[in-house]
Amino acid sequence: MKVSKLASLVIVAGACLGMLAGCGGGGSTSNSSAKDKKEIVFWNPFTGADSENIKKMINDYNDTNPNYKVKNVAMKEVDMYKKIPTVVSSGKNIPDLNIVHAERIQQYKDNDMLTTYDDVLGDYPEVKAENYVEAAWSMGELDGKRYGLPLDIHSWGTYYNKALVKKYCPTALDDEIVTFDEIIEAGKKAKADNISAIGETWVKPNFLSVLKQKGGQLSENGIDPTLDTAASKDSINEWRDLYEMGITNKDGEDATQIFVSGKSIFLPEGIWAQNTINEAEFEWGFTNSPQLSDDLSKAVNWSSSHQFVMFNNEDRSDAKTKGIMDFIEWLRTNSLEWAKAGQNPASLDILNNEEYKKMPQSLYMNDPKERDTLTIFDYKYNGYVSEYLETNGFDTIFGKKSVKDFTAGMQKEVKEKIAKDKTNK
């Protein structure tokens, strides 16, 4: 099993202390008994509305009476990601199984924190590429080894008010794509009625999806950022221009609540936001993210994937690893409950379910051409880009920061953080 030198030393020390405590009749659990415990400790960041769905899935699985039952340990995303390096380095209280976002797998792998699935996949022939959405499956393989197995592919798109579309842009969605030109045209008509065309929402997926459509990329070589470019400037300007035309929400206004109250035609949001959108007292629909062109082959829908990973853990026996795979294989054909949370399961088995195929987010899965639009930005330092966008994106869109300063600052900050990142040494 591959662990860092520091982790190895800590694990050995911890094991020795555990043995001493055991000899003295103390209450500590030895490594041997921990390995033999018929339980899979499963850490995940599902603490929102989807927490009930994941609990039900786990309970349903445990009701099948498996050799190893799953223990759900949910915690806030930011807390979980802070805790992971600490427990892995210490060698203590490491979860048997963990959900992480796909974009983080590369750094965990480069820090020698992950165990591969390669030794056990041969016993589970249906857990293979052909049975999963390609964009999600591919994120779990690095340097020819399988470090992650996908639970889902969660994507960004556009909710729309059906009555307002009919009134201001009746043909815009005939092709299931709304373009920026169509948004502007509708916005000019709706402005007189005090209706906004679109909400200025989460900057990261809005910016990144346009960036790729414009031919931009986060890095040319996978390490050094290429963020202070014409494509970057043009991408943030697409959203800034909408604001300056006066056809979006204003700074400080809640775009989602404006939409739910019936005062906005379009709302870019994630497929997971359906519980909130359902508060609206009007008929709504869901379609692709705003695009530059109505050509589906050129469309980009920002996506991410929750992936099952195993952090290096000396207490995870081969039998428990098999128990983990039993759970993942069960989920492959029992993922409707996750779809009910507004998610798109990564397993293509879901396409056999008629209830799922009527769900709004199934737009992205029912049509192979739509699946090809789902894009996970796999830049190793995606997190640094995200941090900058979260801090500076809205200020730029709402005119508090110049576009020139925005892109130059992003290039500088990301480059500086990479220089300090030990995985780049």
C-alpha cells in the first residue's frame, strides 16, 4: 500500500501506542480488530437537502444484509476537506471510503494519499467505462491507474419561466439552447415590464463554460496557468455586458429569489437546485447553460463529479475493500434515489428507469449528444482558479473591478499559489 513517509512514521507510532494500550488492558482498539470490524466508515459532504437521499440509499443497501454495512458520516464540505489531510497524515481515524469532487483527485494522488482500485476491479466486471458517463469515468483514472469511481455527474444549466419565454422569446428554446444573443433580445423587450432577462449567478460555471466555448483554457501544459488572455477577458465580459445593459439582477439582489418570484426569464443554476426552484408558483423548465451558438456540438455545460476514493489506510483489509466494491456495484443499479435529489447518476443503468427519464436533469443523459456537452475542468490547480473567481468574479461583473485587472490578478494569484504547492516540486 502506498503511503507518504510522514504518514508511514505516524502510522507505525500509532500502532505501537495501540499495542501498548492493549497490553495494559486499556480501551484502545488494535489495528487487527479495526480491520475485522464489519463496517465501512463512509465520509461524504452531503449535508444539504440531498443528505436524506444518501441516508436512504445507505439504509436500503444495509437492509440487503451485506457482509460489511455502511456507516454514514456526513460533514460540511469545507470541514471535510480540511480534515482529510490531517487524518491521512496521522494514520488515525481514516475513513474506509470517501466522496470527493473529481477535480481534487489529481492533487491527492500526487501527494501519495490514495489507494487504487486496480487490484479489485477484475472481480466486478460491470464496473467499467462502458457503463458510466465518459466525462465522469475518465476523471478517476490517472497515469493508467484507477483512483476514483463516480457516483454522479452534476452539471450547470438554465432554468426558465415558461410563461415569460412564451411572451418575450417564444422560439428561443425550440432547439433546447438559449444563446446570449437571444437573452439580450428578450431582455430588451422584458425590461419595460420590469422583468430581468437572466440572473447573475455562480461565476465559476458561468465563466468556465464560456471560456471553453471561446477556445480558452486554464493551462496549456497542465501546470502553468494561461488566464490573462483575450478569451478570459471576453468570457467575463459576456456576463458583465448583460449587467451593463440593465437586463440582470443588481449587485446585492438574490437572483434565485427574483426568478422564483416570477420576475426573471432565465436562471443559470445547477441541476441540484430543483428543491428551491419548486417553490415557484409557475411552470418552469430546464435546458442547457447559456451558449454562444445554437450548435449543440459546440455547447459546453460545466460539470463536476462526486467520486468514491479510498485514502491510504492500513486498517482497511482486503475483505473490507471487497465490501466497498459490493456497495459501489449495488449503487450502480440502484441510483434512482440519488436522481430524486436532482442529481444525474453517473451509471448509465439509470437510463432504464422511466421515472428518471421524465426528470428535468435527464435532458443531459437521455441524448448522447447532450452527454458530450458535459465538461469537467480537470486542471490540477482548478481549486486556485475557483478561489479567485469566488472572490473577484462578482466585483468584475458588477463593475467594481476592471476586466483587465481581473484577468491579470487571476494569472498572478494562481501562479503564486502553484509556486508554493508542494505537489509541483
